Amino acid sequence: MIKATCIEGTRARFRFAGENKIYTFDEYIKELDKRSKSNV
């Protein structure tokens, strides 16, 4: 859903605040999902 609404985001690079690792769009979404589930 996010990918469909934010096409330019597929080429952007992302990272979490306070971290140095840079993620691609798909990697970032997967990591965000993983972190969200582990914080439940």
C-alpha cells in the first residue's frame, strides 16, 4: 500500500533515527514491520 502511494520512495534511502544503517525502501518496510511486531 505504501509503495503504491509513494512511487518516488522506491528509489530513496531510509534509516531509523539514531542509526547509521541505510535501507532501501523494501528493506525499510520489512524492518519497520519486524520492529513493530517485536514491540507488541
